[in-house]
Amino acid sequence: MRTAHIRTLCLGLSLAATAGAQETTGDRVAVPLTDASRPATIKAHLVNGGITVKGTDTKEVVVEARPRTAVRRRSRGESTDGMTRLVLTSTGLTVTEDHNVVDISAASHVRAIDLVVQVPVKSSLRLACVNDGDIVVENVSGELEINNVNGNVTLTSVSGSAVAHALNGNLIASFREVTAGKAMSFSSMNGKVDVAFPADFKANVVLKSDNGEVLSDFDVKLDQGKKPIIQDSRDKGGKYRVQVEKAVYGTINGGGPEVQFKNFNGNIYIRKAK
């Protein structure tokens, strides 16, 4: 059995002195892949901050972690005459690579940290943010799993498949190509869902928008037949309950894999890529 090649890089504390509002530099590492001829999988999660991933002509993964600095209010009467504020640029960045799977983490529980990651174009992504940051992906081809709780999700010129959710933000995506036969899902709670596909995109679509419209320049054939029943039961007290699925079903270009579009407070746009 071949021994797993594991590379771990932990970035410690760096200290920068400034006389004014000098920009922090943060931490930067380049991580080689076990097999650069194969696609990579990138995983990253932040509590506070945003993630940007760009696909480039590279055979390694380059990670930059940039802390956001905030000046705290000093106590009344606290003397700082003649003193220089030192900006701590430590991010606690840790990157682990194991057989082309790259895990990225940073100390984002207390202050916001922004990650900027360069990856090979053929990479799958598992990205998640919670507060105070957006997720941006450009020029990546693979399986994308993207989740942002309080921020936007933007996928630009991507290929492959995606399961993407922006709870309290906009979800905007544009695809160059989609993986044939692969199911996908796009959703938001309080923002718009705006996704563009190639003109020959084929799908069975599931559409649900509680407080918004659904608009498309594809010829979407809606199924006006009987909707599925998602609950049909009688409880122990004898009460009977039946619930009909609220979503609307349809097809694009004759149908294909299931693609879900869901929103609560916002519109859904399904576009032909220009």
C-alpha cells in the first residue's frame, strides 16, 4: 500500500508596526498536490469572513489569508502618547493536503479573515461561510458545494455541477458547461437566485418561490398535471392530513436531470448564458 502523502502548514504570528492605517499583509502559502495530473478537491470553512477561489493554470494550491483589522475604542484617560499601534496580522492559517484533497482553515471565530485561493481549473469545491463575507468562485470546473449564511454567493464562468445556497444574500451563477445527468440545486431565503446556463441546457426543473416571481428566457414547459402528495396520513386521534407539494415542475429543452430552484423572499431568474 502506498503511504499517504500529507503536508500540513501552520502559519504563526506575524507582527507589523504602522504609524497609520497600513494595510495588513496576512499569510500566504503554496501547497503542492500529490498528483498534479488529477483534479483537486478544496475544502474551506469560515465563521467570520469571505472566500474567493480562482481557477488558474497552476499545479498547486496557493492560499492567502487576510485578517480584517479593527481599532477598538480606548478607555477614557488611557495614555498612548508617543506610542505606535502594532497591527497583528496572524490568521492561524492551516492548510492540509492529502492525495489532492486540500483542507483550509483559519482562526476566524473572533475576527473576520478573508481567504483568496488559487486552484487548478479542474477542482471541486466545498466552501462555507457564516458571517460578514461573500463567497466568490471564478473559472473552476468540477463539483461545487457552496453555502453562505449571511452573504452573497457568486459563481462566474464555472463548469460542472453545483449545489449552492445563500440564506441571507443573493445567489448569482453563470455556467460555461454543465455535467450531463448531474442533479443541481440553487436556493436563497432572502435574496435573488439568478442562474445562467448554456442555450442547450436540458433539465427537469423544480420551481418554488413563496414571495417572488420566476422568470426565464428558456422555453420552460410547465407540467400542469396533478402535483405530488408529500404527506398522506391519519394520526392516532383519527385526524386525517393530506399535503400537496407546493413546487411547480417543468422541463427545459425536453428535460434532463433534476435542477431545483427555491426562494422565499426574492425572484428566481433562469437565463440563457450570453
